[in-house]
Amino acid sequence: MILQRLWGMASSLPVLAMSFGAASAQITPNPGTFSVSGPVVFSQVGGATLNCTANMNIVVNPGGMTGFVTSFSLAPGNPLCAALAPAGLPWAVNRITPSTMGRFEISNVRIVGVGSRCDNGRLIVLWDNWGTGFVSTNGTMPGFTPSTPYPNATCTVQGTVNQTSGSPVAVS
């Protein structure tokens, strides 16, 4: 009887281990801090399409499921990139599960410029675990320009960023 119970417990361990493995998807290292930089295209209905360089610092909380963006900038490329600034930092970072490729999202993204703004956007980062991420808006962010009223001056961001500092980042 005791051997039968022990065998029953031992046979359930692989199932238990698989369930813990599935639940442990995360951004590593955690806690941790890393920076990314790279070329992106920023566009807004009623405004210009700009080729910029995005720079971002990200903090990953213990457990690897959440974090926050502590700084963000769009630099030239186009001289108008420097006129765009982040608002409402820190922005939330959340691990997206389940995933076929390492993904995390950056939410509550707000970017303001001279007479224009983009509000409450969501950036999706597809991370390849070799230090590169493809960044894009999930659809578009609502916005405003002098020629196009809110929320119709939608904004998009799309490009590729590379890790520039911190321990190598993996998203599982």
C-alpha cells in the first residue's frame, strides 16, 4: 500500500514539474535593468512621418512578469524627432503569455510634440533573445494634431531596437 502511494506520487511529479515550467515564463534577469536603442519610424495622421532613433531604459521587477520604462527619447534621424517627448513616465512593462516568441508590452505610452500628442498607446516588443527586439504599436495610438482632432490623429511606432547595456536579456 505504501509503495503504491509512493509510486502514485512519483508518477505525478513530471506533470507537476511541467506546470511549474509553464508558469515560470518571464523576462530575465530579474530583477534587472537594461537599455535598448535603434531606428524606428514614428508617424501620425495629420503630421509628419519621422525616421528617429528610440532610446529606452527598462527595469524588470523580481519575478520577471512586470517592470517599467524609466526613460524614453526619440533622437534625430530627422531633426523633428528631438521635439517629441515622453509623458507620464514610468510606463508599465508586462510579460505577454502565452507566447510563441518572447514578447512583452509597454503600456500607457504617451508622446507629446509641438501642438500634437499620442495617448495611451501600447508598444509590443518581440524579443529574439539575442539582444534584438522588433517594436510596433498594437494597432495605433489615439492622438491630436492642430489639423486633426482627437482621437483621429492616430500614431504608429515601428522599428528594431538592440540591447545596449545590462546583462543579456531573455524573454521566455
